[in-house]
Amino acid sequence: MFNSTPCGRFAPSPTGPLHAGSLLAALGSWLQARQRGGQWRVRVEDVDLTREVAGAAQDQLRTLAAFGLQHDGEIAYQSRRSGLYQAVLDQLLGRGLAFECHCSRSELAAVGGIHRHCVATQPRPDPAIRLRVPADCEIAFIDGVHGVIHQRVDLEVGDFVLRRSDGLWAYQLAVVVDDAAQGITDVVRGSDLLESTPRQILLQRALGLPTPNYAHLPLLLDTDGHKLSKSSAALPVDTRNPLVTLTRLWACLGQVALPPSATTSVAEFLHTATACFDLNAVPRQSITVSAAMHNTISTPCA
């Protein structure tokens, strides 16, 4: 079971500097945790070392500190938790809930891309490990922003990967294990991960782990409709004048304008914003921003 203390988290991948979309997720998560009187943890999702940019994790942590988003406890690094993931995987394999899969991407693509049974023509030296999703598997949960979400995991996702064929840990396994190990009670993150949540809940149930509360915030998109992590608009946020960015991100979260006294300092802004934050006011739709320089976010919601 969860600890009595609420606990949120922010889990960036160290693939580059934080952009406005990342900071929006961090701010929403921090506000939700602090408003509930809880802790807020930071986890570096560096499980895929092939995508890591040298120095990015340290730069991201400095950016969070510049915006006043202080974390609790030690920073967790997924790259140091392989033993924990392996123990969970061994448990699932031993119970018959996971299995080796020799299917290639091309073989699965030929049958619609959703794994319901293996279609491999020959064994591979490096099979993936998948979770065995039962037939008629429907997962429903209430998202703090989007309301009731339903997904037929067997039909819409199929048996999903826990460890990739290249030996790297899949996101779904790592995030479930880490959230449980860190006592995370509230997951507030971008809506690009909304579709992944039923898989995580299914895995939590298979492992007998508690399910956190979920809330998925709107994505910031460029004018071509791409999320900032995939866009040239994803310029690093400028830490020299954080109140400008904080005020505009607050508006992107659908919140009412704060009094002028809240903009005298970062500390005062966060103090006032924590008291006023209303998750029910957060919009469901994505928000288009222009490729503005650094922390000058030009958005229709500002």
C-alpha cells in the first residue's frame, strides 16, 4: 500500500535541455504534489543510454532549481536499477505472465502490428520479453483531466514488451517498478502518455502493486502540430527570467490570473499558485505555441 504522504514525481529523459513542454509537466506535477502537502521526486529516465546526451541530466536539474521546483530525496536514475527490473521480470516469467518473443517488427507488421500470438518463422538469439495480455482485457480508470478512460488492451495494444530484443528495459516495466518503489501516489504528466496508462495499470495488477492517481496535462505543439520534443520549436527555456515562463505556463494550465503580488518573485509565485491550483480547470486539448526564443512563449492561452 501507499504511504500516507502524497507523492508526485517528474521523470525527464536526459536527451537534451528542458523545453517549455517539459517544464509545463514539471510545474503541473509539482503544484499538485505541494497542494496536497506531499513530496515531489525527480527520476532520470536514462534506461536507454543510446539516446542520452552528455550533461543533459545535470542541465535539467539546474533548470528545475532555477524555476523554484525543488525536489525531495535523492535523484533516482533508471540506469542504476537494472537489478530491480530483472527481479520483477523473473517473477513474471516464473508465474507464466511473461514470455520470450522471437517475432521481428516486420513479421508483426504483416499481421497488423498487434501481438496476440507469436508469428516468428525462426528463433532469434535476442528475443524480447512480453507481458501476456489476457483475452477480453479491458482497463478503465479515471484521469484527473480527461475523465473516464477505457481501453481494450488485448485488441488495441496486444502483448507488450517488457524487455527489448536489444536488452534494454521497456518504459512500461521501468515506470511501473519505479513508481511503486518510490511510493508515487500521483502521476501528473503529458497527455502523450495517456494511451500507455492502461498497460501500466494492467502490469501493476499483475504484480500486486497499488495504482497511483493519474492526470494527463495538455501537450504544447508547434504550428505544424508536432509536440515540442519532436520540433525545432523546442528551444531551451531561459532561466534568467523564470517568472515570464511560469506565468505563461500557468495560463496554459487553464488557471485564473494570479494577483500582481504573486509575480514579485519565483517563491511568491509558487506559494500563491500552489494555493490556487485547480486541476479541474486544466484543458484537455493540446496547445499550439510559436517557435519563440527561449522563455518567451507566445500562446493563445497566455
